[in-house]
Amino acid sequence: MNRQRAAHLHLSPAHIQQGMFAVLALLITLISGQQFLRWEQSQQPEAPRPLISHPTQTHFSAVSSGQADSTPMRMMDVDQARPVGEIRHQERWVF
């Protein structure tokens, strides 16, 4: 922000007080609206909720043993498209 523009902006204590009062009035209005909606919803008869049963998992099993025989997995950067052995080291500057 340009300091010259900020210097020309004169905030008197009355302006600050009016702004704080506006924020307080907005906060009270929002809280009152939420409380009114909560009260209004509590007055309505509650609809029966459908019961949803989720199956619970009781045991764990290996995905497959065929992957254990394949080549070992290596961690790679997201932007790496070639295997690790074929990539030349590139110097990177991160700021």
C-alpha cells in the first residue's frame, strides 16, 4: 500500500467507533438469525431418519502376493517421467 495514500486517509475515533458498532450489529444479527432458525427447526416434527448399516471389516488380508515378486518400487518426484538411473542431475534453485 502506498504510504502517501494512507497518510491522506484520516480515521477519527468517531469513524472507528462507528465501524466497530456496525461490526457488532452485524454479528448480533447473524447470531440472532442462527438462533431463530434453530428454534424454528426444533418446532417442526422430526422426520424419522433412515437407518443405514455399514458393514464392518473384521480382518485384513494381503492384496496379492504377485507384487512381491516384481521389481521393487522406488520413490520418484512427480515430474520424473523416466526411471531413476536414466535421469541426469539438474541443479534447481528454489526461492
